[in-house]
Amino acid sequence: MHDDDNMPRGGAWDVDLRFDIPPAAHAAIEPRAAVAEFDGQGRLQLWVGSQDVFYQRDVVARRLGLDDDQITVHSHRVGGAFGGKTICTVELEAAVLSRATGRPVKVQWTRAQEFTQGFHRAPSSHRVRVRLKDGRLLHWSHRFVSAHILFTNAAMPPWLQGVSRFVGDAGVARGARLPYRAAVRDTRFALQRLPVLTGPWRGLGAGPNHFVVESVIDECARLAGQDPLDFRFAHVEDARLARVLRRVAQLAGWGRAPAGERVGRGLACGIYKDMSYAAVVAEVAVARSGEVRVLQLWCAHDCGRVINAGQVRAQCEGNLVWGLGMVLMESLDLVDGQVTARSFADAPIARWGDVPALHVELVDTGEPPTGAGETAIAAAGAAIANAIRAACGVRLIELPCRPEWLKAAAP
């Protein structure tokens, strides 16, 4: 992280906000499943839907005392994964049961098991404080605490997670670095092992961290009395980030007043894994009841040379919808460290009726390809939150948004 010990300790802060991000499920439509069968010679056939078939092979081989060449893993479509189908669960269970029974065995989790036995997005709490001078960022301090992501407690014992105190957790840090100029920038985080299982969730830390950073930048622009786009242009350090900002502003017609009462527009951008870029404009309507309706999302996306435009566009659209869900509906309730959700009724996700018109422009000026991945999620959530701020004056500092907050706080 960017640690600057030159941060002045005294003096008031112009912006001082705390953000709380809850755990959230991967919510794959298909629960995980695996089929295992041993033959008469002790060789194992595994049929899996996994993000890493080699990891499945290695874990099963080690736990059952098999050589790698005694296992054949057949990879199938995962039915949705988003970082959640990485460790070995049903695959090992099926293999153990098949060996014990001498018969082919299929193991499939229920939806309730997906919620209670899988790992989830790590919850995090953030404190961001900023000083401005003459309408520019002067001092930026971002402190946050999170559960582990790459050092997931779903696969690592406490002693191994303890190593992260010395080497950090790159999954937690992802997206937290401030991509804007400031005289002093200081970003640090601490890790906390939790009783609930946490690990990689789409974009890892990029979704929550960018949400916080871009929400604060939007608030700084408002405090400085500047247009959020102009404020970003005045501070942006990366030419490609400035380019996607310019393109999305053109695509959305930024600066044109949205039509309708309590309709607002918000802007956000981000750099994913220090190599791919996205900027998003959101238009939302906030009813007097506090209900939020996302009307349109525009996205400019730069992952270098585009090889399969349709696939990249689909990645962008999926990430935009995930950003919508992150802000408006997704979370998991915990009681005594245990997830209480048993169905999508308890932990809803975005539905077709929630998805607005999506406008995606792929920016390709010939740079080497860097991967579409989860880039658009770096900007989608904050753009929606900033649009809500523009529509009704409420800054979202806790997710997901609750209609009663907007109804009570909005004029």
C-alpha cells in the first residue's frame, strides 16, 4: 500500500467519512456439484465444475494418497463461480464417498449449504479523511480493516493466516490505492480473522475499495464546488484513466441535466489490477418512498487490444449488474458468526427487472491486451451511489442501500 509518514497529525479534516461494507454471497445460480468414480485399478475419475481443476486434482491426490496420474479430472461449465468455486469441497467429498462405497457418487450442495458452507465477500470497515486546499486534494488518509481474501480461512489454518500480518493480503489491498494526485497519500489496512468464511468475491477487494474511494472523491468535488468530472480531470495521474473518463462523459452526455424529479447522475472510474480501466456514469431515480431505480448505465472500458468484443462486452455488462446488486440489495446477515440466509428470499440478488439499459463502449487504441476480468465493477457501484447522492442528497456510507434511509433523510 501507499504509506506516507509525512501526513500532518494536527488540524481539522474537510471530509471525514466512515463506510461499512457487509459480507455478500457469490450467489451462483447453480450450486456446486461433483461426481466421482473409482475403477477396479484404484484410478479415480472426477467430473467437476471448478475454476481450477488442477487444484482439485492436487487436493484430492494429497488427501487420498494418490499419484497425479491416478486421477482424471473432467472439467465442465461452472454454472457461475465469481471467485467462489476455487477451493476443494464437494470434489473431495464425492471422492471419499466413492472410495468408501465402491460406487459412483454425486455430491451437490443445496442453496442453504452454499450460503452456510461457502466463503463470501469479506466485510470491511473504512475511515477516509481528506484535507483540501484551493479546491485540490492536499492530504488523503484511508484506513480500513477487512477479513482475509487470498489468505481465506476456508482453506488456511490460523497460523498460516498469521503470515499475512507480515506479507499483507493482495486481495484485500486491490483497488485501495488512490489514483489521483495529492500532496500526501496514506492508505493502510489491518486484517481480522472472522468466524464466517471469507475469500475471493468478484474483483476481490476492488469492488468495495473503489466504491469507498470514488464516493469520497465525489464528496470532495461537491465540497470544492466543482463538477465531479472536472474535479477528477484536475487530479487524475494516468492518461488512460483520463481517456475512459472522457469517453464515458461523451457517451452519456455528461453535463446535460437529467429529466424528472429526484433523478440524478453519478460518475466513477477505476483501474483494475493496475492495468485495465473503466469509467461509469449512472442515472437513477429515487422515489419519495426511498425506492431506487437505476435508469441507465454507461461504461467506457479499456483493457487494451480486444480479441473477442462480444465476450468483453458481456464481462462489462455482468460487472455493471454486480455493482448494482452490491449497492442496492446484496448482503448476508450473521448471528453468532453464522450466516442465517437459506434462500434467495433471505439474500436477494438483482433480477431482470432491476437491470437498466446498459451502454458499453470498448476503448481499443492498440495497447497490449490486459484482460477484461472484473474491471467495470471498479466503477459501477460508486457511480450508482454518487447518482443517489445527486438525486436526493444522501451519501451512502453503509451497504446495501435501505429505502427507509433515503425516505427519512432526503428532503
